[in-house]
Amino acid sequence: MVATQLRENVMPLILGPAEVKQATNMGQMIDVIEAGIREQAAGNVSMPPRQNLATSNGFFRVMPAVMQDGGKMGIKIFNGSVEHGVRYIILIYDEKGGELLCMMDAAYLTGARTGATTGIATRYQARKNAKTVGIIGSGLEARTNFEAMCAVREIQSARVFSPTKANRERFAEEMSAQLGVTVQSADSAEAAARGSDIVVVATNTTGHSDNIAYYGEWMEDGQHINSIGATGGHLREIDPQAFANADRILMDTIVGVKEESGDSFAAIDAGTWDDNKIIELPQVLDGMLARESDNQATLFKSVGSAVQDVMAGFAVYEQARALGLGRDIDNFLEHKIF
């Protein structure tokens, strides 16, 4: 057995939260993740189900993926709990040579890639002439999802609701300035959703099984709804009637949503889960229609996937290299040749 070092010209890069945010470009991230999902649709991705392990005070989740055509692979690991907080990290590797390219904080990146994936779903599922957005939630993922909506449609105005008035007013002011779109504060979730071409439901669902933010009775013909919360079995964001009233339901991973989301558990229990109108994002990028007419009401429900994380992480890595961000570290991994 002979042990050698990694090639000297490959030094892993470390990116902290501020550097990741600086290296994130939403338009680029949408396109890069879409390319990864297309690769997945072609059958050229290895991605096992995510591993969810219980710890003494929370969870430990592992999400790997190998992009065989794209020449990249990686893994996201996050752990913690609602009570004590969560830490996220993504490791990106060169798939051909096996070198570790980058280690990065993935807290902001998780929100950004969630928004980017919603942007892809909206690109194929919302009406082409959609111009207004109703936003329920005012946190990071509400912001990244709204940014993605503006990247794929010519959005002219939006209304935002959050239970805390100061939070929704701050969101309206800051996102209006950031995106050049008129954003107004709404007095209720229903007021934000009613009459909007696109609805984004991105709420803090932590630990409240009855914390419904969007009700299916509000759904209108031609409306497109994005729901990205309730990624745990004990969490809720939309009600079972939303599944019943949607004409077409798109998911980033059907198995993931069905087995992990409290929203899907409730829909199954209520008898409103209908396999016949549910399709998966890779199927859409492989040519299946996500919307058959402008009159259809459509729903996108996501829980995230390792493909999204790896592609987003690689996009941030490349952008960080171009901008000279981060810190190179000496090679520390032994390369064993057998």
C-alpha cells in the first residue's frame, strides 16, 4: 500500500456565511439546478434517499449525490433541533478525480437553493403572463423564493403577510428596494393570496402541527401556489383541501414529500392525496406538461434534494473562485493508492 498526497494544485476552499451569500446569484443558481435536474431525469445521477438519524437532542441528516455527467459530487449534512438551532455544511468534490473542492456553510445556501428550485417549478407551472405574487411569510426563504419568482416572470407587484406587522412591513420595504417591484403589506394571509397569479407559502412551521398558512378554499382558477415549508412529519403549512383543489401537483421528489411532510400526511389521512395528478420535477424537465391550460390551478410542494444542494454548492464555489472569496487550506486528505 502506497500513500500519496492530493495533487498540490488542488487546495480545498472554505466559505463562510457572508462569502456564500456574496457568491450567490439567483439567476445563475436557477439555471444550474435546472441542469442538474435534467441530468437526473436522464438517469445520470446517483442519489439515495436522505438519511435521517435521531440524536439525543434532535436529528442528523445526510444527503449525498453524484452527478456522473456533470463531473461533480457532494454531500450536505445538517444537524440540530428546533429548540437548539441547526448547523448546515456542504462538501463539493470533483467527481472525476475525487478531489475535495470546497467546504461551505449552507444555512443561507439552503434557503437560496430552495428559492431557485421553486423558481424552476414556477418557470414551467405558472401562467406565462403571471405578474402578481402573494407571499405568506417574511423570513429568509420567503425572500429567496420571491427573488426567484422575479427571475422567471415579469412580476409587477406583490403583497406579503406575516403575523408580525413589523416583519411584513420590513419585508415590503426591503424587497421593493432590492427587486424594483412594488411590495405592499397585507393584513391577512388570505388578503395576500386572493387575486394573486402566484402564491408563495414560505412560513415558520416549527413545531406547530395546526399552523396552517394557506387554505385550499382560497385557490383560484389559473393560480399557481408554491409551498416549501412543513418538511417534517409534525409540521403543517397548507391544508388537505389545497391538494384536492389543485388540478396539477408538482413535487421535487414525490417519495420525499410523501414520506416526510406533515402536509402530505394530512392529505393522505383526509383522502385528498391523488397520485393521478401528481408529477415530479424531473418528469417536467423531461417533457411532461406541468400545466395544460391557463385555467388550471397548480401546486408545487417541495422538501429539497441532494441534487439541488450539490448543484447550488458547485455554482457558489465557481462564483467564489471568480470573485476571489474564501480561504484556501492546505491539503489534509491522504490520497491512498492501492
